[in-house]
Amino acid sequence: MRDAAPRETTAGEATREPVSLEQFLADIGARAFRFAEIGLRQRDDAMDAVQDAMIKMLAYADRPPPEWTPLFWSILRSRIVDIQRRRTFRMRWLAPAADREDGGVVEWTDDSTPGPSRSHDNREAYERLVDALGALPRRQREAFSLRILEELDVATTARAMGCSEGSVKTHLSRAREALQRQLEAWR
């Protein structure tokens, strides 16, 4: 039994289109978690956001598979914004020092690294990237994550973010400039 049907992309490279929504969700889960974790900066909230988005996606199982990717990212993005707003509202009333973060470090393992030094360097680079992404405005962070990290095209990113293609390009350009400035000293 085949897991997916090959499909040609504009770049000429073959990709696989998921046969079932369950396969789609299984394939996108880890990337969605990283996206949510960068936006929310808390593992538990990120897991909740991804789980909620996946559950909501089940209602769209009748949609054609090409629509699943922008729809899922749009749902997840909306869920992340909802959690951020709720957290801001709660923190405003519960804790006067609302700008505190839990400071938790993302456990990032890369099985292909040859040794502890390289593993440490990779983890440090990832943490710096996450910190730099976290410092970006929300729309720039979303544009960068969806276009660069998720490798979605401009049109799909625009549909997922609910804005025009020109806005995606503007947000991405500004995000790249800001990240370059923030990460330049680290190189």
C-alpha cells in the first residue's frame, strides 16, 4: 500500500501528497510543535496549541489534500495568537511582572552530530535562533517561520497568515534584516 502519491512542484522536485488527514497530521506534528514553541516560548502551551489545531483539522477531512497545509497553519497561527492574548490578559491581572519567562531550554537532539562539542554548538545555535525569532514582531516571526523554516510558497503563506502576498514579502524582508542584525555578532 502506498503512503502518498507523488506530485510535481514548480521547482521540478517530487513531493508526496498525503493520502489521509491522519498521515498529514503525523507528518506535520514535529514542525508544528517547533513553530508553536517559538511563538509561545512554553512547551506545554505549544503542545496544547498543536493538539487543538490538529483536533480542529479533523473537521476539514473532506477538503482536498492541497488545502490542508495552508488551512492547518492558519488554524495553528490563530490558536497561538489566542493563547498569547489569554496569557497577556491573565498576566496583567495575576502578576505585575508580566514580562517574566520560564527560561526553559528546548531540548534539541540531532542524531547526526558526531560529538558532544558539535552537539553543544548546534544546540547553542538553535537557542540563539529561537531567541532571535522570539524577539521579532509576531507577523515577521510567522512569515519567516512559514516561508523559510516550513518552506511554504508565498501564496500558501499569505493564505495561512490571512494577508496579501506583498505583506508576506514585506514581513519576511524585515524579519531577515532583523535576524541578520541580531545574529551577526554570534557568527
